[in-house]
Amino acid sequence: MKTSFAVLIILHLFFAAFAQEVYWQGGTPGRETDWMEPQNWVGGQVPAWKDIVIVPYQEHRFYPEVGCVAPLIQSLKVNKGASLTIAPGGVLSVDAAESEEDGILLEGFIFNFGALILTEMELESVENQLAHLDNQGVCSLVTDMGHIPLTTHDNQ
């Protein structure tokens, strides 16, 4: 029993060590806003599982657009003055299961015309972010109880 507990602690620490902040920079010629373009990310890698994605304000205004099924990320922060667009056919999933944060923090805006899927988050903390979500697509919170559709005040 003690060995199993120790192994779980070590595994948790091991996986937590791989969580990293990934910053959007955008502006790659010909693919200025493409989420899936590695050069649009500081470090040259598209964010994936365990990544904490941060979209900062950019003078050049090339903000990310998700136009396909993007890799699952751990958390998302869109800073004030910044935005993120999920195009029709685009899917962005945020799974905060391993996050010490709320999973999503919107100081800027998300324009959703595709699908935004949020998992392992508290309903109250997600609802507090909805004022910064222009949802024209599908947005849902996945919980142990099932899917909870989320809407903004404009499209209820």
C-alpha cells in the first residue's frame, strides 16, 4: 500500500514537471494566425497536452485562429486586448484535470464559431468567464454528470 502511494506521488510530480507555459507570437508569413503553425509559438512548437497556453496582447494583432481539431491543452489564458478565434470546423479542448488554475481565464475574448470543449473545471469558474466569450458555435463543459451546454447572454 505504501509503495503504491509512493509511486502515485512520484508519477504526479513527474507529469507536473512537464507542464509548461506556451506563448503565442503569431505573424509567420502566409500563416500569421494559424494555431497549428509551430513558428507562431514561442519555442517553435504547437501546444499540446499539459501545456498552459497564453495569448498575450500583440501590437501586430495576429491572434490565433483554430481551424481544425487542435491538440488538447491543459489551460488557456487570453490576456486583455488579445483574442482567439475558433473557426467553423475548428475544435479546441481544454482539460484542466492536472491544472492548479481554473483551466480558462479570459481577460480578452474568444470568438467561437466551431467547438470549445472544457473538461475538469468548476461550472462557477467557467460561468464567470462567459462575458468574454462570443459563442456562435458549440461550447460545453464536460463533467461527471455529462455535457453542460454553455451560452453567452447574446445567444441564450
